Amino acid sequence: MTEVEGEEGDILSPEIVWGAHPLGDSHDIWYDDEGLFAPELFVADIGPLQRVPLPAYVFGVDGERSTDPAMSADELSSMIGEIRRVR
């Protein structure tokens, strides 16, 4: 896991089709929605979400707006379960 600095638009490339799922009440996890079809695929269980394609990014949420995450890197790290190569 690596902390990434920047605005959502700078981190999430417009060339990628992004999917997002809630991660608790105050965070979303964003991932490459088409990454499931990549020739080499790694996935992780993150909190209640299973098989999240990697890489994935966690943003805080405030209504419809993305914000900086309110959880620490250690808190997020403790939510990451098994990381595995699918193909």
C-alpha cells in the first residue's frame, strides 16, 4: 500500500473506466473497472469488499464530492486481507 497525494482528477486517469464502491459510510474505493479483463490481474479483499481489482484508490466522501480520506494508512492497511494473483 502506498499513500498518493493529489486531487481525484490527477489520480484517476480519464483513459480508464473507473468503478467505485462504498467502503463504510465515509469512504469510497475506486478501481479500474475494465481491469478484470487484463491479462495479468491481482485482486484483494478490502474490508467487506472481495476481489477488488488492483490498483485501487480510497477517497473520503462528503455527499457527492470526493475528499481526502479520514482514515489513516494503518487503518486502511488493517482492512486489506489476502492479495492474490488471479491470472
